[in-house]
Amino acid sequence: MRGPFDPKRNAPLIDLGTMREMLAYIRDDLARVPALERAAELIGAALAEVEAAESRRLGPIPRSVLELRLRPRCKH
């Protein structure tokens, strides 16, 4: 959750599905050109990073984080 003073609080989240599709199209086009096969491999690596980011974003919230939020605050 973003704080009230976060300068990026109104910035939209990146749509990873759209980015994945766009990179897949570019990778497929580059793979057809013999001189650009290495670039296609690098974009394939970027696609793997996008999939990893998606799994982290959609993964469950760790229990330790939930427990920290539920602890009562100490008033000094």
C-alpha cells in the first residue's frame, strides 16, 4: 500500500500482460532475421524477467508482513 506522501501514488501500474505480448511480437520478428538472432535471445530473457515480476506481484502476501501490520503501536 502506498503512503499518502508517495509522489508516485497516482501513477498507474505497468500492465505486464501487454508488455509481455509486445516483447513476444518483437522477439518473433527479430528471430526471423539471421543477423538479429542474438537480440531475439536477449528479448527472450527480458520476457523471463517479466514472468518473474508477474509471479512476484501476484504471489501471496507473506505472513510475516501481515503480522507486522497487526501489532499494536506503542505510544510514547
